[in-house]
Amino acid sequence: MTEALTSKRLEINGIVQGVGFRPFIYQLANHHGLNGEVANTATGVSLMIEGPEDRIRQFIDDLPNRKPPLAHIVDVSVSPAPVTGFSAFSIVKSRAGVSRSTLISPDVRVCDDCLAEMRDATDRRFGYPFINCTNCGPRYTIIDDVPYDRPKTSMRHFTMCPQCQAEYDDPDNRRFHAQPNACPVCGPRVTLCDAHGKMIAADDPIADTAVRLRQGQIVAIKGLGGFHLAVDATHADAVARLRRRKHREEKPFALMCSSLARVRAIARVEEAEARLLVSIQRPIVLLAKREPSPIADSVSPRNRYFGIMLPYAPLHHLLLDAGFTALVMTSANLSDEPIAIDNTEAFSRLGGIADAFLVHDRDILLRTDDSIVRYSAGHMRPIRRSRGYVPVPVFLREDMPPVLACGAELKNTICLTRGRQAFVSQHIGDLENRATDDFFRLTVEHLKRILDIDPRVVACDLHPDYLSTRYARELSGLPCVGVQHHHAHIAACMAENQADGPVIGLAFDGTGLGTDGTVWGGEVLVADCRSFTRAACLAPVPMPGSAAAIREPWRMAVAHLNAALGEDLAGLPLPLFRSLEKKQVAVIMAMMEKQINSPLTSSLGRLFDAVAAMIGLRGRVAFEGQAAMELEMILDATESGRYPFAWDDHGEPPLHIAVTPIIRGVVRDLTAGLSAATISARFHNTLIGLFDALCRHLRSGTGIDRVALSGGVFQNHRLLTGLTAALEKSGFDLLTHRLVPANDGGLSLGQAVVAAANVTDS
């Protein structure tokens, strides 16, 4: 090199470990004729680079444009350094440090290069179910600490053979420093076991598993983030048996198909949905069913959709190579428990469900469920954000202090913040038992460790009986900020859109404790990330039986009918009363009159339940949100009619949105003999017209022209698409969820942002 030399130090932060970033730097430096060294550190990647100024400049320009597919660069710090006279470019050993702010890659699908090798009979990894490279495979579920090196993963128990070690040490190899690198000689192995955990001799355990599935057996299969319970989805008896044993009465099962062509044979797939299916995250995607279908009816009963994913682990591909139309691949647990991840634990917990177990000896360090998404209103909408997406952070508008937000009770996640990054955990589940509470606590400690975040503030829901709230208030030495449930929903939507406010926030769900001690859920807020005003809500009605009214929507139907009609309800010619005795109705009426266990609620979710029950669709539910979901499933998309609506525009906020005209309209249509499909459509249309009109009314008084939509009710495709179109036509700037779920799975993000705003302001 005859040109004048200069030297630069680069510190690169982001998802830059375990994704082939150092060999990329090595190859890029050699491409530009530069010398120096690169190393992993606890904050990301650090490198020294020496050479002519113009070549260094081009090297830096190429970094974001030519990076590996799994890498995500957050920032690059460049500073001058003294020339030391490197004679070549090299990759050096990882350096420890006091700060550990590097980002960790999620688990992603096996790449096409690895699949080609796995199916090549001449390749040494032919048929190997743990094939991976720096561009694919497990990350988050096998890491115990950072920097991300093999001794700090669950691969530390497997010593690489000479061939694997040579690949691992070669910067020009696709498996350079691929921490899960292994082969059949030195790596993890699969074993087939019976229902008691005793090994079954099999030359090819995966092929034997396929035979058992064909015969109608239930097999527990260990994957990346936990076990699945699998059956042949075309085998109706097997699916029914799985429902009985798992105690999962009607909630849809997820399906896995071998290819996009297989998916298209059983479901309608739009181009945007196909992109989601084949993405590296490989989520479960909700897709419209094709009819008739070879899939057993009980896979997704009373539902127009299947939840389908493509295989993401090599083992899945090998299993589906047996030619299945689809496999049911549902989380391996009893209802309300976390998925099993440990072999011994699986044998104990699932022995009464599974006929056989396909296990392996690579430990899963942190359970991670499959993610669920839906394409709606022009964008991907996460319903459950987990495998493939976690722990990629949500990037915030501005720096925040380190906060731990503990989420809500249902669909729990936790959130930790660091600077402009908010790390929302994988789906933890419903905090209703000891097992899930233990998983919650483990997740908090694990994320604090691998992200090196020491929270200075803890945030929680206002409800004192949530296990997450109790945990937050038990933490000693930390200020605890209680955040109202629906404010957290709106704040989460603002946070992921990097907006502060004020906004008109529509927060619609089933249950959330309000600041007045009643149950909220049909809320129109004027809010920013610090505070809110309750501008409007559904007119409250009693919730007879409290939590029992969630399980039995007919109770809410009686409550709304009583509020709207105030007469002898049992005499009304409604489908609801065909399945109820007059005594049952009388008991509920007495409870409400005497205010016995009948808290007031403004919940829109409960209004959906009431209408579903009134038309005879669903008087009792087997899972949360079932009645509302089925009400959406039956609607007639060609119907354009709607019911009258109004709100009380007198006195102090909040405005009370009158539900009475809607209920009376439903009763009128029922007695006139109109179909449930027509009534459902009119009900949806009414809500769209109502909230569009109400937002326009509030804009005229506040000048706010930005609306944020959040809460579990916005998982309703018809409501989201219809209201989005109406509000945009009315000239509103609309904020919706695309990064975290609109349901309570995104609530922890909002709690963190609200707590940080209040602590900073104080």
C-alpha cells in the first residue's frame, strides 16, 4: 500500500452477533484492501480498520447495504485511531465488557442452503435435523448469557468434531462462528420414546414418527422453543382425541404444511399473506379456509379461518417430507399452562396426552411459543408476538430510563427498556396459575441478565389482584407506577409509531380496571404518553356474576336487554331464551337490582358477547373472545344497514355512548325474522359509523386529528378495516399496531412508556 494510511475504530451496535457479521466484516475489509481486526464485545462488534481514507469511507458506506440477512445495525460509531501497522485483517477473540447492550437475534427458519445440504444424499449432513449456519437456526432460545459464544449457549455440552471445528474457524465458511454448528457425529440427536418416556428402538425416529401420525397417534415433538402436540390434521378421530386429552374444547388448532402449494390447497392465500408465510420468522398466519376441505372439521370449528405455518426447523421439513396434507402442531401443554421445554418435564406433564414423544438432547433455555399474525387493513398485525420476532426491540422516539413493565393478567408479556429500545418479551400467557407465574418470573430475570438492564422503575396494571401487579409491588427499592389499562393500550400504539400525542385513543377490549373502580373496555381517551382524559365511553351496565359473565355471555345479554327494554325479558321471542329457564333470568335480574356481584362495565367486548348471545350464537364460551369471534365469522359482508346510535353531549366528560338504540335495533330485527348474518353485519357497521362520528365530534372540540386504535377488539378484521377506512376518509391521521399486538400482549410496552414519562416529569 503506497497511499497514505489512516486508521478508524468502529463500534457497531445492533443484531450483529451470531448472524455472520464478523466474517462479513472480514470479507468486506479484504474486498476493499484494508487491514485491521474485528471482535465481538458485550456492546456489539468492535473493529479497527487501516488503509487509505477513500477505501475506508467506501467500506463504511457498504456496511448497511451489504450486511448479512439476519443482521440489524442500530448505530455505527466511528472515531479516529492511531495507525498501528496491521499486516492483514483478522477476526479475534470476543472481548468482555462492563456493559452488555448488544442485540440478540431471534430464532429463525432454516435457510435454503442448509435445506439443500440436508436433502443431498452425498452431504455429510444428509437428513440431519439440527443443520444450521450463521444465516439460520436457533438463537434466543439457546442463549444463556452474552457475548453470544458457544460456551454461553445450550450447545456448550456438544464438542465439535474436527470437520465442524474447521468450518467454525474458517472466516470464509458459511458456518464461521455459528454457535449451534453440529453434525450427526458430534451434535444433538433425536430419540423416539413411548408415553412413559422409555426409548423406542428405531433406525429412523423421524420416519417412525410419521408412521405413527398416519396411524392416528398423538406425538409430542420437541422443537426450537418448546414441544408441539402433533396429529394428522385429516384424521378426524385423532384431532377429536387430542381435544379431549388436552382439555381444549373448541379453540382452533394451528396447522403446519410442507409448502406454500400445500397451504394453497386448503386456504386462500393473498400475495401479502404468502410473504408472511415464507418470511424468516415463519409465524402462524390466519388464512381464509377453502371449502370443501380434507382437514378435519374440529381443527377450527365455527371459524372461517385456519392458522397455518410453514416448517421452520429442519426436523419439521423431514417429518413433513412424508407427504402429509397438514399436521396439527399445537403448543404442548394442558390448558392454561406454559408449553413444555424439558424432556423429563414433558414426559411428566404430557404423558396423559401423547402416545409417543420425539425428543432431542439440545436444551431449550427459554420457552417461546409460535407467533400468530394476520394481514388486515393493509398491514401485518401481530396477534401473538413470540418466536421469530423476540427479542428484536421496538425503537422508541426518545431515550427512556431503564423500566421493567410487568404487563397484565391475560396474554402477558413483560417489557424492559434501555435508551431508545423497548424489549417486549415473548408471549408468557395467562397469569392464572403457579406454573405461568414461575415462567413470568424466570423471563424477567433471564431478560434482565442477557440484556444487562437494571431497572430503576417498575410499572404495572392498576388491578391489585393481578399476579403481575403483586410481583411489581413486591419488588423492594424500586418506585412502582400503576398504569391504567386502557391508557397503556393507547400508549403502546403511540410508542411503536414513535408518536407522543395528544391523540384520540379508541381502547376497546373485554376487561380493564378503571380509575373509578368500574370495569372499563369501551373507552375513548384523549391521551399522550404521560396522562389521559376519559372523553367518552359506552354507557355502563351491570356485569352480573362478574367473571362469570365473561364465561357466560348470556348474562351480558340479559344485562343489556334489561337496560334497553326494562320489561319481562323472558317473554321476548329471542333465540337467547330458548336455552334459558325463566328462573335463571330472574336470578340475574335480582342480582343486578340488588347490586350483588354485578360491577358496572363499559366494555365493548362484553357488548359483542351480549349480541352474540341474543341472536342465539353463543351463550357460553370455551375460550376468551369466542363469542365475539364467532359473531364476526357469520356476518354478511354485503349488508350495508346499521342501527341508530347517539351519545349524551351534556355535562362533564365522559360522554356516555347510548347502547340502548343498538340493542333495540337488534331485538327489532330478530323479531322480524332477519338472519343472524344480517344482524351481525349491521352491528359491525353501526360501531364503525358511531366511532367515526364520535371522533369527528371530539376533533371539533379539541382540534386533535390523530386517532390511535388499540385493544383486543381490534383483532376483529371487519371492525379494523371498516373503521380504518372511515377515519382516513374523515381526514384523520391513524395510528395502529404493526409491531406489537393490539391485545394485552402489547400492554407492557405502553406501561413502560407511561411510567417513564411520569418518572421523568417528576
